[in-house]
Amino acid sequence: SSAASDVYKRQMPHIIKPNHEFYVKGIKIMPLKLLGHNMPSFGYILNDEIVHIADFKRLANSAVEQIAKIKPKLMVLPLTIIEQHKYHIGLQEALEYIAEFKPEKAVLNHMASECDYDYVNMHTPGNVQPAYDNLKVEW
């Protein structure tokens, strides 16, 4: 039937490739290749304004090039632990990426219990905010 066919089409897998944009409900999404984690992962640029990066240790050169093409209004980076780790960036590395890309606002999320909110907040510039549960970000 037509209804069954429509459901099947919606459930078809779509292969996501780094640096090959796609759209979901009118939102442009550019996948970014992330390196150094214990498994492959992606970050994303949304509508050439928001950069959201998940667990990673390094950005692939192609990801750096994609982010450098825009001036992010918002950049979300993980800060699992304060000190760098073999699979995760530390606070210093996160701040270096933020300084390189100069987003209007940055949020450090994915903080483990080793990341004290007040400590992180004291050691970040004014445009950088550590995340907390139920945080709402406006830009």
C-alpha cells in the first residue's frame, strides 16, 4: 500500500559523509570528521552558524577548514575532564579551539564529575560558559 511505502521510505538509512552537507526540515547540516576518540565520530555545523562537536581528541584538517569558513555564532565543545586524555580534549585544548575559531558564544558540555562548574567558569573567558542541566542558550 501507499502508506506502507511511505513508512519504508522514511526508514531508509542515509549514509553521512564528512564535508557532504545534507538537509533536515530545511536545516543545513555539514558533518565534520573528528579524530582520536576510541571510535569514529562526527561534529556538525548547523546552518553555517552553530558548531556542535561531540567526543573527540582532534579535528580532522577538513573539519578545521569547514569551521574556518564561517564565523560561528555558537560553538558547543565537550569537556569530559579538565586535563587532556588520550581520547578527550582538556580545558586548555578546548579554549585553544575557541580562540582559533572565535565564536560569539561557546558552551562546554559533556562534563564529567571531575569538572567542577565553578572552577571551569573561573578559568574561561566571558563568551565561554560551562553547561549545566536544563541550560537554555540564546544567540
